[in-house]
Amino acid sequence: MTELLTERSARIVAARKLTRRAGRDAAGLFLAEGRQAVVEALADPDGVREVFTTEAAAAAHHDLLAGTTVPVRLVTEKAAAGLSETVTPQGLVAVCALRDVPAESLTTAPPRLSVALAELADPGNAGTVLRTADACGAGAVVFGAGSADPYGGKAVRSSAGSLFHVDVVRGAPLGTLLPALRAAGVTVLAADGGGEDSLDQLGPQLAGPVLWLFGNEARGVPTELAGLADARVRIPMRGRAESLNLAAAAAICLYTTQLAQR
């Protein structure tokens, strides 16, 4: 850690392109900012190209950086700010390889619990669902075509490190994937506030391999995809609220499934 890289350094210029989806896809890389994300990233050092840190962050996180075999490079505060998508940059950023797995892996070896997101718009929700899926023991999260990118800065932060614990499938054509999963023995459940089946009455349907399908925050699951599910499931509510936001609904559905699969 001898050379101090500035915002004009070639490495920083290249890394700054990773703040955009097109840049991430072209390079096959993404940025993970902050101690928690970098800790989880470095648990698999082969998936990390390099770590950028300011002098202040290097001192604060000496225990983390001293033992890694990943190249650690000192950068100026301004350079670190250019890699951050937050108001207060943390000065610690890892450059990581995208963690995508092919959609076919879900049909050849279906996880006991997985999630598919259809046209999810909010990157914060993308990260929150990843975090919830991880907490409930899900093996994979599928981001259907048109969904937010789980590798964007807001999504990575919202996942609180869980992005590194769960398989990620991006851009999958859900119209063909869902029938293939059902043929492989996976029960596909579409979360729908107007669904015919109530979550508290599913019972045995939650015991086997299950994939939960959640839709757009405003429009819900597209009708054509809901029609491919084994059931359209509503969450019973005693109060007067008309609906739950996507993150809350996902947490309830996944936690209920986790309990049934114990």
C-alpha cells in the first residue's frame, strides 16, 4: 500500500464505471462498499480483485486488511468518494466478481427455498429481499428480466452482506423458468393480495422445495406469470391495512415457509 491513487488513476477510472449497470455487466465486476460488505466479500478472496481504501479507513480496518491476500490500494478521499453512491463515503471499497449462476442450476438441483422477482423496481427492495432470503435459508434469488440490478450500490448496501451468501440469477425469462421448476418438483407460489389461497392454510405445500414469486411494488405479479404458479397466495390480515409493502410481504412468506421446513 505505497502508491496513493487519485481520481485520475486508471484503476479508479475503471472502477468508477462499475457504479453503472452497463459498466458492471461489461466488466463482470461490481463494487462492495463498507466494512460489512468487504468482510463478506473477503470470505471468498478468489472473488475479489482488489480493495481500495483511504488512509483513514486503512487505519480503522487494519485488522481486516492486514491478513488478506487480495491487493489493497490506498486512494485519496476524493477518489473514494467517486466510487461511492452514498452521501458519506466509507472509504473502503472492494472490487468483486459478479456472482451470477445460470438459471438451469435451479432445475438440476432445486434449493429447498428460493425466490423469484418479477419486474422489481426498487434496488433497496432488491437488497432487502436478498437479506431476508438469506436469513430464512433460501438458496437462490432470481431477478427476472426488467428487475432492479442486485449489484447496484443501493442493493448491495441493503443486502447487508447477504449478496455473498445466496446464489443470484439475473435476467431469467420467468415465463419459461417457472414451468421448468414445477416440472422439477418445485412448488411455485405467487404472492398476491387477492389470491385464492391463504398463507396460513397452505400446510404441506410449504414442506417441499418452494419458490416464492413476488412482483412489482406497484403492479404486483404479472397476470401471465401468476397463472404459471401452483397457487396465488394472500397473507391474511386482521387489521384495516389494505396491503403490505413488498419487503414486508416477502419476509412473512419466507419466514412462514422456513418454519414449515424445519
